[in-house]
Amino acid sequence: MDPILQGLNHAQQDAVTSVSNVLQILAPPGSGKTKTLTSRVAYLLQHHRYKPWDIICLTFTIKSSREMKDRIAKLLGGDIARRLVLGTFHSVCRRYLVTYGHLIGIQKGFGIADSSDTMAMIKRIIKRLRLNVDAKKAQSRISSSKSKGLPSPDQQGGHTTWESAQKPAQKKTLEQQEFFTVFEAYQSQLAKSNLLDYDDLLLRCVDLLRQHPACVSNVEVVLIDEFQDTNVVQFDLMRLFAAKNKRITTVGDPDQSIYGWRSAETKNLQKMKHQYPDTLIIHLKDNYRSSGAILLAADEVIQQDMSRPSKYLLPTHCPGTMPVLRRLPTPEIEALWIVSELQRTVGLTGRLLAYSDFAILLRSASLSRQVELAMGRAGIPYRMVGGKKFFDRLEVKILLDYLRVISQPNNNDAISRIINIPARSLGATTVKGLLEEAETRKVALWTLLRNSTQNIPRTKLSKAAEQGLGSFVNLILTSRNKILDVSNPGSPETILGYIIEKLDFRHYLEKSHAGDQETRWANVEELVAQASEYTVYDANKWKEDDDLPNIEGLEQQRGNAAEEAMAKFLANIALASELQKEEEDLEGKGKGALQSQVTISTIHAAKGLEWPVVFVPSAYEGCIPHSRAEDTDEERRLLYVAMTRAQALLYISCPTKNSQREETALSPFLSTKPVGNMLVNQGPTINSSTVNDIAQILRRDSPTQAQIFEACETLQSIHDNLWPLTGEEEVKAIGAKWSKWDSNNETPEHPFKRRRIQD
Ligand code: ATP
Ligand code: MG
């Protein structure tokens, strides 16, 4: 049998080998959609003799694109996998803009503005123009206009056109007028700083492909995962990428559409059928991910949506262990319960499960604090996904800002953030003055600074400030020269090392962050380790490796290889910190990856992924459904997505009081009788038969008795150290009053009580 088809069921094989030009695979969670899509890519490459760059495959997360690449590498070799145009919409669009952006006036070496950059920019604009606009609202409104494909005011020559695209006949209110002013100033600031924001990456790529369809004249097939969550702009991109011969495969599941709030259009599934009437629909039915019991509970939740056609998840695994729904007094205790269940499970399954097999999925990233705290205290390593933990750390941000300025000196915001770090006698007032001066002269701050001796009236700067400025400019210039040095181009790692040395950064951390300088220094080392992944390609290798093919008649834009390595490093960080991406892509390659870590993630960022054990905390009304959410059905689907990530064990929990100490009600999605019937209120008994079930679901070997005892021993000592460290009064009492937790007055076992496996 063809190795590509091995391990696929009949429906999956049909989808992989289908000769239909337009294919839509519609199927529930865990039915192998992504696996099938990956196999189809491999099959097309193998049997249709396409070149890797003739296929565009778009995924939703960096993690899934990497998994797809790995699988294709196994089937067809690493060389082919590396050259595929396979990645998220944002990363693929960036690649096209890097290569062909100059055709639509995008400057070489553009940077990516992440959401904290855009926020800073918007705030500054509002302040400068003295407008009465809420910055956060403006940010989300700008993004939502862009993701609906509404052109920005500057592209359309002013407010009137933009507005008429929305509401033709209405007169602008003051609020609208002010918003347009912000929007316009924001776009012009981005352009001046040679930055594109996330939405621009897609929108500008649409512009590029509309004006220069030849850029994709080689593309034979376009494949898209998680199609239910694409927006209008992404639909356009699909059409444009596939313009040559309209061969498209999409996979999706309307039950998992959870990005409506970001202008995703489930309608795209139908729209595709209208646009391409010969679309062949293939359904996959069997679920290969989760235990039967988990699927039953998830099914009961999604069935509450009466508007959807009734369909059920079909398990291929054993029923396994009933999912748990547990009410606990407070979020602190809830977090401790999660940690203790986690430890207990690791122990009682005899290390069949490692920390990396556990995920804690949150309705919003802001809920992570309690869980992080409890994990920290118990010494359990974890990583945050969908949050911005690593790249948001101050010391990491400072160094990244230096790199951004070196790579793209027109970035006024980044310069203002770092110009006085370490202190250079350039305080906030001086920097403000410099910015205003630059504004008046209509030049970028960098242009002003670079020529400071001629340009800035000396009287405005103190002697010390002038010196400070000189040393800053000098550092940026020498670092830039290192990148541009043709004979010995500086890699991101070299440049980073150079700045760290020149800034005497370790000393700076000791001085200004005494107390936790070691942790901060470790983060700096981690960043250097990540930078080392980005090597400067020599010209030939670069051409082959990561580049779009040469197309006759289309001039490609080439930076020098070192500039490109740096731009790529920075772009990947910017893309990784976007909500739907995982920092893990970068962090995972660093030292931290050696240790097995629990994943803490938002539910949104967990889409398409799976873990043996999943915890879903804070399942109360107001959190899920979220009090500010407009679409209750979408909130329900979100819970459904969270539940269907679990393979063997699922724990849902709900504190009776939230962090503001207000009484909470259990999420209405969980309080119906049919759902209740599918859940139990205690941590599951874990005995040899349940351990065997888990092993079977995960296709792993069952642990031996000896392994189980050994794991329990170690965990007992962890537990003994855990409780005295918890601090808070309420929580201190837990050890003693464990049984009082349970509202039903049952006496659950102490979670760490050593016990023998029942045979
Ligand atoms: P989601 O909707 O959550 O994205 P999906 O439909 O994309 O899910 P996959 O992630 O492709 O599902 O597959 C789920 C799990 O089932 C994976 O571990 C995959 O390897 C496994 N799987 C898929 N098909 C089969 C099969 N035919 N035999 C065995 N395992 C399979
Ligand atoms: Mg999938």
C-alpha cells in the first residue's frame, strides 16, 4: 500500500486521492481532517509531480504547520518539506510581500507591528490630536474594519469613500469623524515607520495578487485548514492564490467556528460552494482522538444549539473515564485542585503521562494568574500559549526593540522606548521634544538623531544628553553596519551579542532589577538561543531554501541575506505573539523545551490541537459564556472546542466565587440534566484498568506496577512540600479540611494519599 495512505480509513483515503478540483472536507473534531489534509499535500507532491512551491497550504497555528511539515518530511524527505509554501495566512502573506512587495510600493525590509506597537501608536495619536477616543476601542475597530476588507481611509483618498463603503447615506457623527482621523493618522504612521500590522499583511497581499497575479502563476493547488474561521479577506486570498486553475481543498467544521468576534465568516463554507459549483463535499465521521465518555459529554453540550443539524461524534476508542465537573470555593483553591489532580494523575498512572501531556485551557488569558501561581509553587514547569509571556518580559522587549531599531530605524516608537535604556540622560521630556522636532520637520526620529549635530539646536540638549544621544546613535549605526557588512554579515545572534556587550546589559539588569536579575538574565540567554536558530544563508542556499520560485518577467526583491535573517527572526516573534499563534514555536527550540512542560493556553489558541489530559477551569456564567460576548452559540462552541481537545481525561471546574469574590453560577452550558449525566463530580478513580484504557487511547505502553509505585513515591514528597508553601489563609486550611470542599459532603480522598493500584 502507498505509505501515504497507510493508517487512513476509507473516507480519508478518498479525500486524499480525490481528483476533484475543488474539495471541501466537512467533519467533526478529532476525525482526522488535518491528518487528511497533510496526507493530501504529500499525495499531490508524490503523484502529480508538483514542485513543493507549486502548492500553498494554509494553517491556523504555527504549531500545526510545523506538525504538517514534520509529517511530510517523514513521508517525502526534509528537503521537500522545507521548500513547501506551508504556514499560517500571515506568514505566507509575509513571504509574498517580502519577495514582491516592491511591486505595490512596499519598501524593502518592512517590519511587523504587533498589537502592543499598534496600541502605543494609537495612544500617541489620540494624545497628539487631543481626541476623545478610547484607544482600545479604536484599535479593535481598526482591526475589525480591516479584517472585513474595508479599505483604510488613506488608500481610498479620504473619509468619504471609506464611510460610504459602510453607510452610504448617513452623515458622520463626531465619534465617527474622530475615529477616521485616528485611523488615517495610524495608517500614515505605519507607512512612515515602514511597518505593516497583522491585518495589513493579508490586505496588502490581496492588493499584490490583484495587481500582479503573475506572482502566483506557478501555484497549482491551494489547501486550507480550519476553513470555518477564515474571514472575508482570507476568502479573497484563497481565490487569488488559486486563480490559475482553481484547485482548492478546504477542511472545516461549523461546530468549531470560534472567531466570529474577529470577523470570521462561517458562511465561507457555503460561499465556497457558490463560488465553485463543482465543489465535492466529503464527510469524515469517526473520531480518533477522544474516549467515548468525553465525546458523549461534548455531544450533549453542542446539541443544545437547536439551530444546528443533529449529528453525533462517533468514538473509535473505549468509553474510558467519565469527565469530571467540580465546584470549588475560590479560584485559588480551584488552581490548587488542578495542580493536585495533575500530580495525582502523573503518579497514579506511573508516568504514563508526562507534564507535556496536560493542558489547562482558559476562556481568556487573564485567568491564568492563579493557575500560574499554583504551578509555580508546586514547581511544575509550564508554558503559556496564546499569551505573550516570554516576549512580554521587560528585558526581552528591550533587546528586541534594539534589534527592531537596528533592522528598521524608522520605528519612532521603538526608539522612544529604548533611547534611555540604560540611562543616557534622555528623559521623557527630552524624548518628547525630539519627537515633536521630528514631527515639525516631517522626518523620522532616526533621521533627526542620526544628523543630530547639524539638526538639533544644541541649546535644547544638555551636554550629558548630547553625549547619551551620540552613544545611542553610534551603537545603532555600528550594529547596522555589521548586518550590512558583505564580507562578514552579522547574524541575529551576533548582533544581539554585540548589543548585550555594548550596553553592558548584565550590569544594567543587576543595577536596575536587583533581586531577580538572574531570572532576567536567563531570559536573555534564552533569547540568544532563539536567535541562534536564524542563520545567515549564503546566497545560493538561501535561494533554494526558503524562497519563492523565480517567475519570468517578475523582478524579485532581495535584501542582503543578513538583513533577511534578522527580519525573519523579528517577524516570527511578531507573528508568534499574535493571539492565535504560539510563542512555543520559538521558545520550544530553546533550552526550555528539554523539560516537559504543562501547557496553559487560551481555548482559542488550542484550536486543532490535542492533549491526553485537559483542564477547563472557570466554567462559570460570565466567563463562559463571557459576559461581554455577543454570540452565545459561539461561546458554547468554544466550550465544545475545549472539551474535544481532550484525549483521555477531561476536568472541568468552576469556583463558587470569582476573583472579585462575587458568587458565580455554573455555566448554563453545563447545568442541563443531559450534560450533568455525562459528568462526575470527583477526580476519577485511577486503577489498573483505567490506566490501561488511557494507554490504549494514547497508543502507548501501559506502565508496570513498579513504575507506578516509583512515581507515587516521588510525588508524595512533592506534595509534602507543596501545602506549607501556599501562603493564603484559606488555602492553608485545605490540607486539613479537604473533605469540606465537596458540596455533596462526600469525603473525597486526599489527592496525594498514597494508594495501591487495585487489581
Ligand atoms: P480538529 O477538528 O480538532 O482540528 P481534526 O479533524 O483535524 O481535529 P486530526 O487532528 O487530524 O483531527 O486527528 C485527530 C487525531 O486522530 C490525531 O491524533 C490523528 O493522528 C488521529 N487520527 C486521525 N485519523 C486516524 C486514523 N485513520 N487512524 C488512527 N488515528 C487517526
Ligand atoms: Mg484539525
